Amino acid sequence: METRTIVLSMSVLVVLLGLVRSDPDPLQDYCVADTKKATRENFYNGVPCINPQNVDISHFATSALSKAGKIGLVFGFNVTLTTIFNLPGMNTQGLTMARIDIGPNSLVSPHSHPRASEVAILLKGSLLVGFINTSNHLFTQNLSPGDSFVFPKGMIHFLYNTDSKVQALALSGLSSQNPGLQVASPAAFATEPTLPDEVSQKLFQINDQDVTKIRTSLGG
């Protein structure tokens, strides 16, 4: 009986480990993306591969993160990602890389990646970073160039440039080819269709004028 219990417990553990793994493991050395056949509908463990005989070194290199992106006007930052279109060799490898340019005194607003953990390294400037766990405890850290910080999978997190004059630059690695992104403020105020005003008022303890003002400023 004890042996059967141990075997059953191990079987359940194996199933659970399979469920929480970020991306399925590839079944081949590599699967360079056939971008001509890539669609949302066939994105499962990556997208279809090109013929291995047509693979060359250029499929595994990119300069996509070498140039600063255009800083946005609202929150003052830009995120440039590696994708199967600019780095076909990343297909099925379970990772994404990102360049994050953050203007002076600007914020990468609170957001989460439901399918990936993230590690960021600051290359230039100064950042205040942090995340909130499921007990609503806030973890924060001031970063200097060369410092790294991990955002656990699915946790709401942010990056704030505390310098009023110098633009910050960080690089991130995420543990999924398709990490997903949900930004907290648009999720509450810029949905389609819109969240009922009564729900927003009760949720944030604000009045209808506040709801309208926030929704308008966020483009909702």
C-alpha cells in the first residue's frame, strides 16, 4: 500500500511539473521559424520550421536590440522585442529578449507576464524596480548600471527611471517565446467593451467623473 501511495504521489508530481513549465521542450536541435507560415492559429510550441537544410547562421543573430526605440509620449518608454521575424532561430527555444529605453523621470507602468519570469539588467542610468506578490507585499530595489533584478512569473511589476535628466537603458530576458503582457491600468479602464462604471467606482472607490477622466486619458 505504501509503495502504491508513493508511486501515485510521484505521478501527480510529474503531471503538475508538466503543467507549470513555461514552454514545451523542443523535439529537435532547433526549429528556425518559417515566418511565411506563422499565424496566431498555428502558434503552438512555436510556429512551423523551415527545412533544416536551409538553415544558416543569420537565423540565429539579430541587431534588433542595438538601436534605441522611439520613446512614447504618455509613459515615456519604449520596449523593443526579439521575435521570430527578427530572430527566427529563437523559435521553440522558450525565451524572449527585450531592450527597454526609459526616458528621464518616466515609468514602465505596472504590468505582468502570465507565461514568463523575467530578469532585467540595467546598462545605463538608474532605476527603481519592484514587484507585488499575491499577499500584496511590495518588493523594491534601486538599480545602478550592472545590477540585475528578477521579476517572478505572473507578478505585477514596474520599472521607474528616477533620474530627471538621463535616459535609462535595460535589457531583459523572459522565460517564454510568448510571455504575454497585461498592463494594469488599461486592463481596468481601457477594456473593450468597457468595464461597467459601477464596477470601477466600487473597485477603486472613485466617482463617475473620475472614471471618465481616467478612461479618457488611457484611450478607453
